[in-house]
Amino acid sequence: MIESIKSFLGYFFVTGDPMIYGADASIALASIGIVVVLTYFKKWKWLWEEWLTTVDHKRIGIMYIIAALLMLFRGGVDALMMRTQLTLPNLHFLNSEHYNQVFTTHGTIMIIFVAMPFIFGLMNIAVPLQIGARDVAFPFLNALSFWLFFAGAMLFNLSFVIGGSPDAGWSGYAPFAGAELNPGVGQNYYVLGVQISGIGSLATGINFLVTIIKMRAPGMTLFKMPMFTWSILITSVIVVFAFPAFTVALALMTIDRLFGAHFFTIAAGGSPMLWANLFWFWGHPEVYIVLLPVFGIFSEVIATFAHKTLFGYAVMVWSMVAISVLSFITWLHHFFTMGNTAPVNAFFSVSTMLIAIPTGVKIFNWLFTLNKGRIEFTTPMLWALAFIPNFTIGGITGVMLAMAPADYQYHNSYFLVAHFHSTLIAGTVFGIFCGLHYWWPKMFGYLLDERKGKWSFWIFMISFNICFMPMYFLGLMGMTRRMYTYPAGLGWTPINIVITIGAFGMGLGFIIMAWNIIWSAIHGKRDTTGDPWGGRTLEWTTSSPAPEYNFAHIPEISTRDPLAAMKEGKTGDLRKSSKPYEPIHMPNNSGIPVIMSGFMFIAGFGFVFEWYWMGIPGLIGVVACMIARSFVYNDHHYIPVDEIEKTEAATGRLS
Amino acid sequence: MKNLITMIKPAILLLALPLITGCSDKIAVLNPQGPVARSQYHLIIWSLIMMSLVLAIVLILFVYVLARYGRKNSKGFDPNDTGNRKLEIVWMIIPVIICVLLAVPTVQTLYALNHPPKATATPAKLAGKTLTIDVTSVQWKWLFRYPDQKIETVNYAVIPAGTPVKFRLHAYDAMNAFWVPELGGQQYTMTDMPMKLWLQADKPGNYDGRSSNYSGRGFAHMTFTIMARNATDFDNWVNDVKQNKPALSLNGYKKLLQPDTVKPQAFSSYPKLAEKDLNKAQMQALEAGKSTKNDSMQGMKMDKNMDMDHNGKGGHHDD
């Protein structure tokens, strides 16, 4: 009896590594700490009513960003562990199995649980405010999207201490990721954790597509929308078309692994290459799902701090549309080297190169927005400016990779690793940090400190270059990705040392940013005007933080950059209106999203261990929540006029 | 403007790349030792020149606008400068031209790589001759089978310099990629699709190869050496292996198919079964087929699949 319990515990918990025991202890301590603090300050009710059950897009956005920052910390620690291991040849800091798990979780977390939720957070905060709406089209679904993402992320992260992490790379290539070569629960965590959060992502795509199409303020035609809203509209379309392919691929892989089917297996005519096709049919558009929104952020920030309207607005929009279309016909460039015939590789080489054209056009339009401007070097602007040269390097190496015969030499080498980090860090990461500093006052009502912000920017940006520029050379020297160690004598050692120094520099930059957030929460300059930067778009007309209902009166729009036009005296005052207030119709909070996602987590955990006694009741719980929701008739309330008057008077907006 | 200098630095590094390569033969991709790698090298250098041009234009404009319109000394501030159709058309057409200049040689090289490189070995009797080697990746080793010489090596292969070598690539289990950077770019090895890769070495020498697609625990150690020798030395080596090395028994072969890392080795012959290029599932079915009745049905199904692989979708990739 005791023996069987022991063997179960050995299978259930990850054992044998002191670092993991450390993690176990710190997870337990942190959980106890949170419970104690919440109980001591009697905050449970506050947590439930104000946050866990909220359907307010601003709060959901904040929760997305907090979760993404925590995940960024974990993905970053993964990166530093890898870099420590690779600093010198033949190190034994991590063994092969452990290293393989770490690079897998690093990739998956950074894309699925950092880049996407961070962007979803920023769009939740900014899009409804930018289009003059009071919430998104489906506020309940929005909360459900967040909690599904959160359940998926927690499930995926649990693999670290319970059962063992996945180790087939973030792209989870068959047949290595299949049950034949990779038994155990690790890959189950991957397919189920990513699937659960993917359902949330798909719902977010639909939600924002409808929100932007249907809920714009009167007068705001499509071509009067702010560029960030445009980027989210296009991104939502990509999400809606790309995610189903991934959902299907993950479902098929789950059926392969759990029920012994043969979609991607070596045996019985399965096609491992089919996985590569389905994965990248989602995976390449995914790159633009995390890039187009930051193009939108940069457009807003560059226009704001150059004090000019965006140069070539229509071309900016159409180039994003072109990118979104092209993004669906380039997926094969991720496996030029999988035996495709010359005509196939030729087609995908050319289609990939074509993406450089609209992207190049955007770069020049940003440069010409700066031209004849009056450039103000604030922290968000520094991130946006640094994006231009750094991302261009990622872009041109992308064109080099697009040339299939040359790609035969770059593929899977550190040249590739350098390229996609150049685009994803200089693009997505710089972009989300830019957006974070830019919209922070709108979220919390105070500004992040500029001095500390600039320190973190310079340290992070310079370290990023120290870290990733040498990788191009390393790749040309023949070092491939996902090697847990390398022999001495190949000339790789000095370059690897430099890369590790750069990686820790980026860690330092991130710590300064975290310190800035904590410091500014106490000492940060308050934003009393609602417009700390001299903004141009609607979100800066309301107070900071925005009231629950966003706008006491829905603004009427007659031009692009309505706030800039108002400041130039071209239109009337958007902040005050002489019309009397009317009660505002708002959605009710609901506990169902968080409970339903809890059931989803239970179901996912059950299926990971193939414990159907746990997985099936979990799914029944999910369905029960859906049924319960369909019987909720009282799902809205009205904010009375006197409350609106009180809120507006407090920010000096009562007319 | 100290800020700007740190921003341009990576670009300078990248532009200095061709200079650095002049001093070092450690950068394998930029040190081509055969016609395939050389054609790819030419493409890489051509794209690097074009792309450096693009980067230079972006950086010059970037530095110019920041220096000129940075807030404190911004003269000529013009908030109404909101677009310029002519300029926008210019920077749409220039990238199109650059894409054409890159796409044409790309497609040419792609089609050229389908054919064997031109042999450069000197003796006239070698003209038009090629060598075929069957490569199988197994977790975590490389098997090289010489179908004409009837010998087998593990983790190294000897080839005649100046002669085109056709590597036929298979995987026994996980996907891997076969990459010898100094001789040419890589191809994957897969269980469901045999593929070919032409490579040729200019002159005798040892060229490092490694798997470039992650395949599990021993992946980092999945290296091999391609040893190019002149024609006489190659023939001598084949004879030496045939006479002095042990035969690869069926059991020895099955042992090699277990997931593990092994030392380089050579065998004077290989079992008949090896020629079938079975994958792991087919091999397991074959083994099981002998023991129980139930599984032999499975085995029969496997055989059918195998035929499909060889006659059907595999066919056009092979030649």
C-alpha cells in the first residue's frame, strides 16, 4: 500500500531536481501568502466582486496584463537558464531532458501566454475607449475569454512541478511529439493547456471583430478609426481564420495521444508532415496576430509624440490588409527543407518576400511621420523609435530566410533564432512595453516614472542587441537551435559568452521596469486631466482611470484624430456636453466565466493524466455553466443619473 | 547624439560581416567547399548586399529625422504634412524591384539544385559517374548505406571528391535534418517521405555535419563527418572496409535502431532487411507479426502502407 502511494507520488510530482523542490516550496509559500494577506485584510469579497466576476473591459485588460507580466517573468527565467547552460561548452547546469523542457516551455509561454494576452490586455483597455464605446460587444464572453486563457496558462505551468513538462519544442512536431516517441503527460499538458487558452483567443477575435464593426461612436466611419483600432480589426479577422486550424491540429493530436488514433503517427499511414502544415497554417498568421497590433501601437505613439497626424493613413491601412492576406499563403516557408518540389518552394519564397513590400511601406510612412515633426523623447516614444532600426534588421534577415535555397543553410540554425527574436522582441516586446507605458495612466490614473522608464529602456534595448546580433554569426558557424550543449574547439564559445551577458542585461532591464511599476504605484505622478501625453484620440478625452461607463455621453465624431482636431479648435468640446445625462445601460458582473474556466481546468487536468473519472465530470461542469448562463435573464443594470453626475463632477467634467 | 550611435551599432556589425568572414574559416556557411554550398553562398552574399542597401537607407533617414526634428531644435515643424502619394508610390516600387532582383536568382538556384552538380574529378573514366548513399536518421545516430558498394557506416561517410553524391534521406523514427554546412544546405529526414540531396566536395577534406532538427535527448550529439577523398583513396577505403571490417548482423542492425548515441563505425556488409528502409512502426509490426496472430494482421496492413510509400507519394521525390 505504502509502496503504491510512493510510486504514485513519484509519478505525479516531478522529483529529483533541487531546483524543482525549490520551486515547489516557493509556489506553496506564495499561495499561502496570498491566502493569508487576502484573509487578514478581508479582501476576499473585494476580489470576487471587483475582479473575478467583472465584465468591465478595462479590468479584464488589467488582469490580462498582470497575468502576461507574470508569465513573462517565467519565460524570462527559462531563457536565462538556457543561456546559463550554453555560456560555456560542456556545462552541466541543466541536463539534456531538463534543457529540452525549458526551451519548450520558454517558446510556448512567450508566444501563447505572454505575447497574445499582453496584446489582448492592451486592446481590451484601448479599443472600446478609442471608438467611443461603453464596453465590448459581448462583455460576458470577454470575461470568459480571459478566464479560459488563465486556466490554460495555469494548466500548462503546472506541468513544471506535477507530472513533468512537455519537451517537443513549442512547435511540437510529430512524430516526436506523438505517443510513440514521447509517452507520458508532458505533451498532454501542451496540447490541452494551449487548446483551452486557444478557445479564449478565438472568442476574443470574434468579440473584437463585432465590437469594432458594430459599436463605433456615431460619425466614426472605418477610415476615421485610430490606427490601433484598425490593427485590431485586421488582427481579429486573422484570429478568426487562423485559430480553427490550430484548434483542429491540437484536437487531432489529443486524439492521437489519448485514444491511439493515427493522424500524425509513424504507424498506420499517419502523416507527421500534416502536423507541420496545420501548425504553421496557424503559426505564421499567429506571427502577425502579435505583430499587427504593435504596428498599431507604434502608429499611435509615433503620431502623438511627433505631434503630427500619421503619414499616409490610407496606405497604412491597406498595407496591413495586404499583410493579413499574405500571412495566410506563406506558412510553408517554415519547412522549405521538408522535401517540397521546386515549384512549391518557389511560390512560397516569392509570397514570403512580398510581405516585405507592405512592411517596408509602413516603415517609410513611420519615418515620414517623424519627418517635419516635433519629436518628444518620452519612454513610450523611445520604445517606438527603437523599434524602427531593430525591427528592420529582423525584417531584412526575414527576406534572406525567404530565399529557399539560402534557407537550406539558415534553417533551424541560430541565424533563424536571431531572426525571429529580432522581429518578436524588437516588434512585439518593444511594442507591448511601449503600449504599457503609453496607456498606463489611462489604466491606473498615474504615470510611470520617466527616469526609471528610460533606464530600463536603454538597458533592455542595448542588451537585446548584445544578445541577438552575435547569434546570426553563430548560426552561420553551424550551431543549431535546441542543442543543450556543444563541444569546445568550434569557435562558438566567445560568442556564446557574449550572448549570455546580453540575456542577463535584458533581465536587468526587466527588473528595473518591474521596480518602476512598484515605485510609481506609490510615488507616481497623478494624471488629473485624463490626457497626460497630449493625445489625439478618444481615449484621452475621458478621465484617468476611465469611469465604469467610459463616456457619460457617447461622443460624436466628424474627423480622424478627434481630440487633436478639438485642440486645434476645429470641433466642439468632446469632454463636456450641455445635453442632460441619461441612465447608462451596463452589463452585470457574472461569476460564471471564472467557475466555468475552473471546470475547464479540472477537465484539462483529468485528460492530461487520462483520468476520465475527473475529465468527464469537468466537461459536464462546463456544460452545466453554459446551461446556467442561458437561464440568466437579469443580465444588465442602469447607472442612475445622479451617480453619473457625481462621477463626472469628481473629475471636473460636469457641464 | 550618443543615443543614436547605440541604435545604429547593430547595423554596423551586420555590415561588417563580409569583412569578418575574410579572416575566418570558422563560419562554415560562408566557407563553401562544394558547388552546392557555393551556389547558396552566392545567393546569401547577393541578398546581403541588397538588404544592407535597404538597411542603410532606413538608418540614414532615421538618423536624419531624429537629428533634425528632435524637439529642442525642430525647425520646419509642419503638422499638415500628412501624406505624399508620389513618395509613397516610390517606396512601394523600390521594394518590388528589390524583390524581383532577389526572386529571380532564388528560383533559378532552386531548380538548379534539383540536378546533380557538375563533376570536377579529373580522371576521364569518372565523368558522368555519381555515388548514391542511403542515409537513415535514428535517435540519435546516422546510418550510411552504400547500395552499390554493399557496405555500411555509422556517423561518418567517405565520398569521392569532385563526384556528385546523391544522399537518399530516410528517418527511422523522429524527424531530423541532414546538414553539412560547408558542402550545402540541409534536408529533413522523415518516415513518411524519402527525399534526396545532392552534395559534392571540391577537394579531399573532412566536413562536419550534424542534425539540425531537434529529435530528443541525444540530439545535440547527433553529429557526423563527411570525409571526401580522391578517387583512388575512396576505392581503397571501400576495399579496406569490405576486407577488414565486421559484417553487420541482423541483431547488430536492430541494436543500432535502439535510441542511443554510438561511436562512428563501419561494416563490410548489411542485412537484407536494411534495404527495405522500414520505419520504427513497420519494424515493430514485423517483429510482432512473428509472435502473435492478432498482430500479424497489423503487420500485413503495415506492408501495404509500405508499398504505398515506395510506389506512390515517395516516387517523385526520389528522382
